[in-house]
Amino acid sequence: MRHIHKTLFLNLSAIGFGYIQALWASPEGPSSVDMSNSPFFYLHWYVIFTLIVLNILLLILKKRHSSAKITAMISTLGLIMSWLLINYMEFNDRIAAWSTFSGLELWYYVLHASALTTGICGFAFFCIAYNSIALLNLAKLLCNFAEVKMRLF
């Protein structure tokens, strides 16, 4: 897998898991902005933010020549933090706008409601990211080995 394919695959995985996670963790009730019950109308804006975070992290980690495990862990943590922010905005829009919550109570409810969704989607993304990065590194290693072997003969 070339680098551009790996990055595109990770972006598509982040989009998919971002939608799944946000829809799964979305609380019931109408939005205070447009009174709709579905977050589909504005969820793509949140996912764009997630992609920006992911690509900045991938670019920084590529420049630093980080290992596959470190790259997968840091990119997964970045995604989980952005997903928690999405869930915070969603909870604030659907529940807290109709009631009174302190900032600490908001984060308590968001972390409690998002633990399962971010955990499962984060683990799945980590497995995909680690395997795709490790496969890319293995392919580079095999190409380098074949090139060295060709020079010897």
C-alpha cells in the first residue's frame, strides 16, 4: 500500500467511524438549532474537523519518522478527543440547551455516554491504522531487502 492509499484509507475509516460513533452516542431529542431529530444535516461539518485533526497528526508523525504503533496510537487518541468534542457539542445542543448544566456536569454526562462508543470505534480504528501502517512498513522493508539482494548478485 503506497502512502497516498494508506492516508486515503485512514481518512475513509475516520469518516466511517466518526459517523458511526456520533450517531450511536447522539442523545435522543430535538436539536435546539433547527428542531430536527437527526444529526445528519450538520454531522459532516464535525467530521471535517476530525479529518483535519487526523491529517495534521499523520503529517507530523510522518515527518518525525514515528513507528507504526506510535502513529496508530497517537492518531487514534486524536480521533477519540475530537469525537468527545463532537459528542460534547451534540449533548450541549440536544440536552443541555433545554436544561441547566454546569461545565463539569456536561463533561461528566458526555464521558459517561461516550465511553462505550468511543472505545469500540477507537479500538477498531487503531486496529485498521496499525495494520495498514505496519503493512506499508513491511512492504518497504521487503522492497529494500530485494533491492539489496539484487545488488549483491
